[in-house]
Amino acid sequence: MKLHPSKPLHGTITVPGDKSVSHRSVMLGALADGVTHVSGFLMGEDCLSTIDCFRKMGVTVEIGDDHTVTVHGVGLHGLHEPSERLYTGNSGTTTRLISGILSGQSFPVSLTGDASIEKRPMGRVIVPLRQMGAEINGIDDKFCPLTIRPSKLHGIEYTLPVASAQLKSAILLAGLYADTPTTVIEPAPSRDHTERMLRALGCRVETEGCRITVYPPTQLTASDVTVPADISSAAFFLVAGAIVPNSVITIRNVGVNPTRDGVIEVLQNMGAEITMDNLRDDGEPICDLTIRASKLHGTEISGDIIPRLIDELPVLAVAAACAEGTTVIRDAAELKVKESNRIAAMVTELTRAGADVTETADGMVIHGGKPLHGAVFETYQDHRIAMSMAVCALVCSGESEIQGEDVVAVSYPNFFDTLSALGGGTDASAL
């Protein structure tokens, strides 16, 4: 994929559905009694991996036109033993959340994912699930493949070592099968889609600050799900609209859950002009976002806001490289165990473009404002690195090339089409 310096970006777009909500709509729809109709579902590879896993356990999932999915729930205890190992692809969300669900089943199962998943830490899930009584094992008790055998679960109170929605959700989902309530205590608030959806299905979930308690239900009752546009996908166009001169972009129906909207807050702190219109609630808060090109300045990104924008930090690093002054990102060591080491990856790739970036133990320091030039960028088989460097290429002098751009299919299969439609400098022959 070749990209060129971009002319102003203009237009109104809709980005794909929220990945986190899409995953959970299938998982919890499968465990509910009744039929769940999902609209706005993300047809990315990660979410399709979730569908595949539940189909292998006897759940009928129909994929319709216009991003609709219908899940025929089998109830809390209606899953069947799969005839083969479950394969979660590149999806950490699928792997970790489904581990919680599988810990409460009456049959043995094993699961694994691609080469990236087999390197990502699963010990943080294994430890609390074992405390609940789960019989779960992995390679060196840290990595996939995982093997889970039937056991009786009991409720626990568990303090998370890191603010992680995946870890929190795995424990809460296992808590559906425990004999007593399960409480998770977070060091800082993380995305709360699991709690919201469980409540919508009739499960008692109590939240007091960073303390979340799930009470084991006798059943879940199916409820239709409207998936908002993913703010993590919108973030690439928020940054592009801010840094490409004279751009104005409107992104419709974006989920602005307060546990996910940190990217908006940081961009506004950097001087970005963002307006929010048509705010409403459809299970998740949703609005239309408009970004106008602005002169950005450096900022500090750290502390409790990190869990609210962990997936957006790579593209925020691009914004920082284009801003005047210094931006410091800290408390973000979690970036090292994503699909790639996103700290090292972004430091390497931004440096290729001429940015002044230094890696730190838990983030990076970016001295912005230096002219950027085109380069050949690697993706590290990480969809967010690929899209972040595509946004960077829009403001680089000369031609840039993204190698391995197909990885965007994990979360945003039509990313380059959307970029081109706005006037972005993609090479049409490569689309």
C-alpha cells in the first residue's frame, strides 16, 4: 500500500461497529435464553473468530446483510463440547473472555490462537480463574494453548494487578457459574461493556467506584443489541482530521462510553477542535463527532486516563509527533503485550519518518514539530500500528509505503477505502 501527502480531508463517514461490544453480543447472546438480534456488528476477523468458537459449541449464529447478526441462545448451561480445539485467531478478547465462560462448563475444552496469541500473557487470567476453582492449564502456566476441564466454581474477591477490561470480564463471566457472588476491584476504571450488557440481560451487577460485583443468575434473558461505531476506529480519523491542514471530518454514531472516551479528552487538551452532536443512549452513549484541523501542542498522557484510551495510544503518538512541544506518555506498559510491543513499534516507525521519539520503560517521550518524511513502514502484523502509520503518511513529505497492510482486516477491513473516500493519499491501484 503506497500513500502520498494528503490534500484536506472532507466528508461524513461511519466507521465499523465497536469490537468490544460485538464480541460480547455473541458471547452473552449465546448464553441467554431466546434470540439476540445484533445490528452494527463488526465483521472483522477478531469478531468472526468469536462467532466461529460458539458455532463449534452448538450455537446457531446467522450473519445477515448490513452488519446484522442473529444469535440463537442456548442458555447458561446449553453449550456443547466442541469436536476440535477452539481457535481464536488474533483475538485476545476472544481468548481471555471465553476462558471465563469455559471454566464453568461441564465439558473439557482446549483453545489457542495464532502465533501472536501464543506469545501474549494468559497467566493473568489463569491465576484468578484457578482461585475460583477452575482447572485451567497453559504452557508454563502463562501461554496458549489453554486446556480447561470441568470444575465447580466459587465466588472470590479479586484485585486486578492492572486495569484490564479483558481480565475483569473473564472473571465476571466465570462468576456467572459460581456458587456465590464474585467481586473484582480495579486499580482504575476500564471499559464497562460487559457489566452494561449483563444488566441488560437481567443479571444483577453492582458497581461501587472501582468495585464490581456479579451475582450468579439462574438465567439470562436475550435482549437485542445495537453496536455503536467503534471509537477506537474513529480515533484514526480524529487524528487525521486534526493534523491534515484544512480538514473537516464528521464521524456518525460513535460510541462515547465514558470508560472509552479518553482519546477525545486528550486531543482536546492538545488543542483539537472536536464537537459532539446528537448525543443519545441506545444501551451505550452515542453521538456524532466532528473534527476540524487544528494547531496541536504537546501534553502529558498518564494515570487513570490510560485504560480509557489504551488502544488509541499509537495514533495519539502520531498526533504528538505533529504537535508543537513535547508529549510524554507514561503508565502504559500494557502496550508491550498487545498484538505487538506497541511502544517499541511506534518509536521505531515514527523514527523512520524523522520524528524525535524516545522509548521509556512504560511509554515514550515525543518532541513534536519536526518535519516528517515518507518511509517504508512495518506493521508488525498489528492492525493499529498499520492504521496509525497510514495516518502518519498523510502528513509526510514524499511517498510512503505500508508493508503488510492487510492486517487492518482484524478490526477495520475497509479502512483504506474510507481514507481514500475522504481524499486521503492512498494509491488507488493498491486498493
